[in-house]
Amino acid sequence: MAETLMFNALREATDEEMARDNTVLVMGEDVGHYGGSYKVTKDLYKKYGDLRLLDTPIAENSFTGMAIGAAMTGLRPIIEGMNMGFLLLAFNQIANNAGMLRYTSGGNYKIPMVIRGPGGVGRQLGAEHSQRLEAYFHAVPGLKIVACSTAKNAKGLLKAAIRDDNPVLFFEHVLLYNLKDTMPDGDFVQPLDKAEMVREGKDVTILTYSRMRHHCTQAAKALEKEGYDPEIIDLISLKPFDFDTIGASIKKTHKVIIVEECMQTGGIAAELIAAICDRYFDELDAQPVRMSSQDIPTPYNGTLENLTIIQPQQIVEKVKAMVDGQI
Amino acid sequence: MIQERPLPTFKASTAEVSKEEGLRLYNDMVLGRTFEDKCAEMYYRGKMFGFVHLYNGQEAVSTGVIQTMRPGEDYVCSTYRDHVHALSAGVPAREVMAELFGKETGCSKGRGGSMHLFSAKHRMLGGFAFIGEGIPVATGAAFQTKYRRESMGDESADQVTAAFFGDGTSNNGQFFECLNMAALWKLPIIYVVENNKWAIGMAHDRATSSPKIYKKAEAFGMPGFEVDGMDVLAVRSVVKEAVRRARAGEGPTLIEALTYRFRGHSLADPDELRSKEEKEFWLAKDPIKRFSAYMTEHNLATNDELKAIDKEIQAVVDDAVQFGLDSPEPNPADLRKYIFAEE
């Protein structure tokens, strides 16, 4: 049992899977000699060589397509998006080929690949480096979408993603790389399709993911003191959703708040609320509520940036309002 | 008189073709042509739907490239104009025709259609319907071969990948990005540009500041060749050297085959922009007629032998049509099958 920071937990996961399976390789910008923009692959090239830690030219669409071709022919590539936002340039390869090719090929090919890297709103990184692509990619069929949120689940989920036979978009968050956790010993693998119960409660179900999980737990601490008892679930899998866990919680609390960092329009919560209404409408005692980022490019100015994303105090107020019957 | 870019000349006398190989090349080209003619017929008879892009006129390229490789063992990556590449790679005519009919027995189980032909068994990496998107995938397959050989120690990994695309694609970023990476890492790949002069209605010279595509290889330190794409033996000759280089670990080659499509861009294209003179110029260079003449002049086959092959191929294509017509539709219960790999 050792304490590890999240970036290192991701590194351990990569290292362990590369040692276990020689078809696993990493490719992307500065993943080799430089060690990755957040040091997730630091020094791995010394152990596995330049071909398995492939430093690519800055050509996102092409190296993503290359990884797809390699995956179709039997390798298990991990792509690091230096910043996940850069993968907008690879949208065609991710959507048309990673997402749809297995289907259009009638099952001829499988595409075991992981596309991972830092996303989310950091600290004054400007609009382009503060994107939440999970929402943009959500409609693409054939992709699994996962967001890690702790050092522990980062490791276990990444190992599972590498072993999965499908393309997995794996979202890390720029502001979480230095979170610390005690790591389980041995070969720790966490299933991709299971949500995580963060805090059990009876008053309201809060569904969240990535960094907003920590905003929610912070809010819960304040709420506890005032006698509120929210249940917090980290979705982990953004596609497909784990309705076993989500449904069980809704049947208990009958109230839902979704807290997300992506923009509201076309966001993860937009789809999740629709799906919850489809499945559990009769269980709900109140209108399901979403708390999302503003529908604007993330501003550089720190004050404006804080106003763009949801803050813990807003979650406190929303939970109180919902539990007190004001929604 | 129209001004055509001069086609490079190839001395057929240097070709050294055995009777067996000659018949194989002829067979493959006739299969491509006969199959496509049948596609046009089926499309107009309402058996085939969507966009259908035919390959008539370009057969010497598919045959000259793929038949000079090891079909079924080496990788082939194509575009939306992919029927004939699939056939040359060994995908049975039945499976290709059934796919075009949208049937469960098609090579993509009726889920892909004309522009999405796949066969893992025949190492057909796909028909890729968007411009340029197949080039990185092909480059990845070539990377995989190098990786198996150098990182996994698999000495038998000497496969070559052929990536086919058109003149229009040579202005797309994925073309340049992949040429760079393939040259950088000396990947075993052959980039084959089928320059048929027209990207739908955009003439190559109107789209391209420097129209000689093969010369772009030089910017990446890669050999580039232009070849008469209407001459299967000329294509075969440059591909032989490219395959040798690739297998020897010497890296990629860019080949620009100057060719022409005898039909419109797709069967939906009114084909109003290409001049009669231009079409006649190229029709006179029909690669099948040219190779038939070569075969008979060099006593590799008699006219009767070639006619017998034509007849056999017609039977193969007729059988493919019947197979497609008789095949079952996909089961509606399987609508969501193949989205994810089975656990």
C-alpha cells in the first residue's frame, strides 16, 4: 500500500500494462523523451524504447488514424492527447474510424485503443485549452467514454481501458493530476462501466464526474453540518451510463441533481436527464436539475472563469432548495 | 487537340512476364472491368443504392499494384472507389456484390455498402469514404508491421501496405502528414496516387499549385515515381521496386499513376465537364485492350484463350449477382450488433 499522485498512478497503469502485454504502446506528442505534458509517461521510453513510446509529429488527425490502423491489425495503442482539446483536430478519425468502423465493417475489425489526456477547465488556460470534449464526442456510436477522478480510479480504470477491445476515450482533468491516494496492492483493475458511490445518502441523488465530484463532496461537508444527507455518485462511465447504480439511487431518493463541468447545451447532463425521464419518471418527486458550465468560451480572467463553472456553494444552495421542496 | 501531360514511356520488352503471370494480370483486370459494368447495370435496375463509384479505366493500377504484392498477406487500403481494389486483394466477387446489395453475406455484412468494403481475412483494411482518412489507417498498418518486427522480434513480419487514393486527396493534410511520418520511421508502405485528373468536377490543375504529385515525395526524402497508369506492366515494374524497398526496411515510396476513369465520378454524376476529346484520348489507352495486345504479340496467349477467360469471368460475375440476389437480408434483430466488440 503506497501513496501515489494521480499522474503517477496513470504512469503505473501504463507501465504495468506495457510490461504485461507487448502489443501495448503509447503514441502522441512528447510522450517519449519529454515524458508527457503531465509526466504520465516519464522515462518509460528508457524501459520500452522509442517505438513503444512513439513521439509523433504534431499531426493529431494522422497519428490518431495511425493508431486506428495499428489497432485494426493487432496492436493496442494508447494515444495521449497532450491536451484533449487538440483532438478536435482528430475528430474525423475518432468519429468515423475509431467509432464507426467496427460497425461499418460488419465486425471485421475491432479497435482496441485508448485515447487519454488532460481535459476540463484548468486555471486561466484560455478557451481552447479548457474544453470538455466528452460532450462533443458523446453522440458518436462505438466509443466508450470514461472520466477518472481520483488517483486510485485513474489507475484501475486506465488498466481496464487498455485491456478493453473497444476504443475508449479516457478523460483526465488538468487540475487533478496531483491528487493523492493510497493504491491497492497487486493488479488493480476497475470496471469501466460501473459508477462509483462516493457518499451514501437519502435526501437527493447527485450525479457528477471528473473534477466536479470534488466540488460535490466539498458541498456535502457543508450540507452535513446543516443536517442534509445527499447521495453522491461519480458516473465514471459517461457512455454508456451505469443505470443499475443510477436507478437504484433514484428509487431511494426520488430527486436528482446533475453537476457537470461541460457546457449545458448538448452536455452530458442533457442526455442523462432525458434518459432518467425515460426510465424513472414515475420515481421522481421533483424535476431533475442540471448544474452545468455556462454556454460560453471559457474566459481567461480568473473571476469570469470561476463564474463559468459551477462552484461548491451553488451546489449547497441547489441541494437545500431541492430537499426543502423549493424546486 | 487537347494538351495532356505526357505519359512516361515504359519499355514493355523489359517486362519479363511469364504466361502464368500474364494470365493472372489479365484475369484480374477483366474481373474488375466486368464487375463494374455489372454494377452499373444493377444500379440502374434498382438493385444497388446510394453512391456507387466505378473504377472502369483504372484497372491497370489496382492489378499492377496488388498483384505485384502478396494479395491476402499484404495490406490494402482503399477509398470510396474500392470495389476493384477489394477484388484484386482476393475478396470474392460474391461477397463484394452481396455487400453492394446490402445483404448479410456481404463482406461487411451489409452494414458498409459500396464505400465501406472490409475483409480482415483478405487484409483489406477498408474502403474509406472521406477523402484522405484511409491514409493514416494504412500508415498505422505499416507501422504495425515494423513494430512487430523490431519491437516484438517477429522476423516473419515483412508485410507491405498499399494505400490507394486520388489526385484530389493529394491536397489534403493527411497525405502530407503521413508521408512525413512514413519517411521518418521508414515504414513499409506504398502510397499510390491514382491521378485520374478529376476530383468530381475539380480539374487537378485547377486545384493544385504544383500538379506533379510524385515530385512531392522529394520534400520528405522519399522516392517518387510517375507511371503510365494505363499500362499494367509499367505499374508492375515500379511497384516491384517499391515492394522490394519496403520489405528490405528501406521505407516508403510514392507512386503517381496517371490514369483516367471512363465513367463519371459516381453513377449519380452527370459528367458534364470532361471534354469529348479528353475522353477519347484516354479511351484509346484502355489498359485491358493494351495488355491483350501485349499478350498475343508476345505469344503468351491466343485470342481464343483470352476470350475464354472473358467468358469465365462473366460467369463469375453472373454468379456473384445471383448469389447476392439469393442472399438473405440482415436480421433486423441484429441492428445493434457490431457496435462494440463482444466481450
